[in-house]
Amino acid sequence: MKISNRRSRRAATAVALGAVLALTATACGDDGSGAGGDKGADGSGKGKIVFWDNNGGVRTEAWKAIIADFEKANPDIKVEYVGIASTEYQSKVDTALQGGGLPDVGGVGAAMLAGFAAQGALEPLDERLEKSSLNGKLNKDMVESLKAAGGGDDKLYSIPTSANNGVLYYRTDLFKKAGLEEPTTWERFFTAADKLTNKGKNEFGYTIRGGAGSIAQALDAMYGQSGITSFWDSSGEKTTVNDPKNVAALEKYAALYKKVTPAADLNNDFTKMVAQWDSGTIGMLNHNLGSYQDHVKALGVDKFRGIPQPTGPGGKRVQVSNPVDGMGLFKSSKNKAAAWKFIEFATSKAENSKFNESAGQVPANTDAAKDAWISKAEPTKLAADALSDGSTTIVQLPYYLPDWNTISKADNEPNFQKVLLGKMSAKEFLDTLAEQLNTAQEEWNQQKG
């Protein structure tokens, strides 16, 4: 197990993640100086800053538009944009933490926040926010979720930009042709996946995520089917991931691979999965609000819908939380004043609305969240409705664990591929995952006293 090898970089972390917008949802080094002992400096508020995009390639166009607006409004500040693929971002930051070269500002969402904060890499932003025009203009649940994900000191290390939510996209034209009902329940989902598959014609009912990012999607399918509503048992010490109901749910989900999905799904991350769905004849896709605009561009609005995740028996919908995304100020920055100006600008009403309209996500800026485009983006509107009408229960993932991102990605994505290939049982996979999580939770409980 890799848990013991990572103990040296753990620090005290937050109380469990609270409700995140109903949409979901550290200590520093001993000297308080942050990564490498570099406290950085506020600087002149002018000159050059470096921004790392944590979803480079996907959100590059949107960020470059925001940067252009910012540089026009602030001609004495130049922003160097560096786009980094989401699958590579954590390792890139971790490497820079050890060897230097961190940016001034970068994307820091809830899933990675605890790990970065525990290493003392991030500047607390509470005082800057309090004095800012943003104060009172950011969604309180998103702010609180990032506080909870970041550390036991109740400090804010990332300013929220957006919240996401799981969506089941389906091809309305293919469903109509096959005489299928909308896949609003898991029973209808599995029925449609079978009926829409014709391998001889390269037609498939579903595309499953087997590459990077597969674990969260698998957990969503598990808890959605099992109806289990908490990630931890009543003691708060043992995870429910390997509950027999979840094991059975994962077995059913993993059995879809190659039966009703393309074989290429084994290595597909979300970009490849989305591109495959947009260009082919695949009935259904599980992703999130972030790919809505991609589907609109590829298919138009008449050939697909994006609806909330399927419900289980009795109309109960259970889904796992999606992390809030945000922007963090790295403590080693020599130009924090200019970097903060960029964060303020990017999360202002106009720019935050522009970014989230492009991304199809829910804006963190409460004024931006009132803009007309949201009601026109059906998946966003349906997700918000489903999460506010009492029909949906959110299983909060433990983003507060510094090792959560590593456990849920590097440690277990290869094992999930073994499950898809039939080389590892669903039970063995989930028991291994549970052991790692229980160890991480035990150490976290010990550290927070």
C-alpha cells in the first residue's frame, strides 16, 4: 500500500466536507512560510504573473478571453497563461513544490486542495476577500466547501469559480427510433444500453470511462444504484464503498464494458470519451455539466438531452458530490497583489458568467448566477432544480483527506481497468480501496485530535 509512503506530507485537515451548494459541494509548514520556505511577497501590483490552468486544452479558449479582458483593464499587468491537462495538474504542482517554479496563481479545486494546503503551498485568502468587492458576492456554500476541503484551520485557500454536477446525456434521436423511454431510472438505463447496442454496425448503448477520472464516475454509478447515502458508516471511521450493495452495483456497472460499450473505453479519459460520443452513434454518456457546450457544437440541441442522474427504486436519486473549482494564490509568489487582482477580475460578475456559460457550469458569483443563459442551458437548469426539490441526496466524497486525490486516481485507476478486463473482482477492488480510505481517515482523525 502507498498510504504509509505519503505520511510525511500529511498535515492537519478539515472537518468533513459540508453540503456543497446542494450542487455537490493544513496546516502550513512549521515555519509558516509555505513551500520551500519561501514566503513570497505582495510586490508592486504590476508586472508579470504566471497562471496555471488546471483544465488546459478544455478551458484554454475561455481563460485566454478572460486574460485579454484583464490585460485591457490592467495594462500594467501581463498574464502568462500555462494550460495543463487536468490529469497532469497535481503531479505538475507536486513537482514544482519540491523543485521550485510554482506559478503566482492557478486553478485549485476541492479535490486537490487538501494536498496542496497540507504542504503549505497556498496563501490564505480570507483577509483579501474581506476587503474585496467580491465580499458577499460569492456563493456561500461553495466558499464553505472550499474551506472545509482545505484545512482544519478554517481558512480559505481558494476562491470558487464554479460548481459542477453529474449529468446523464442521451441521444434523443436514437431513443425515439428505438421506441425507448427516457432513461430517468437505472432500470431504464440498463434496458436502453442493451437495446441500443449493435456491434456489427458499430452502435453502442453506452460509453464507460475507463481511463483517467474513472473512479469518481464509478462511485457515482455505485451509490446511485445502491441507494447508500453516506460515504462513511455511523462510526465515521469505516467507508461504505465496499458495502455488499455497492459491490453488486459495481459488478453490474463494470459488466457493461465491451458488452454495450466500445473496447476503446478502457483507456478513455473524459475528453476522449466526450469526443467519441459526440462523433459516433452511442446512446448514453455519463459526464457533467462541463461538456454540455461540446455536445451542442457537435450535435445541436435537438439530438440529445442532459438530465439528472437516474433514480433508483421509489424515485430516490443518490449521487456523489462534484468538487467545486476555484483559483488559489501560491504562497511563493513574488507578485501576490497583481495575482489577487487577476483572481478578483476572473470571478467578477461579467467574467465569471462568461467563463461558466462557456463551461456550462454554475457560477460562483451570485450576480452571474442570475444571468439569462442559465435558464437556456437545460442541463444546468435541470440539475439545479433536482438538487433543490428534495429528490436528490448527495454522498459527500472526502476531499478533506490530503491523500484523497491520489487514492482516487493514481492508486486505483489501474485496478479499475483490471475490473473492466475481468482480471480483478469488484469486491477485491472495493476492499482494497476501502482499506486505503479507512487508513487515511484513521490518520486524519488522529491528527485533528
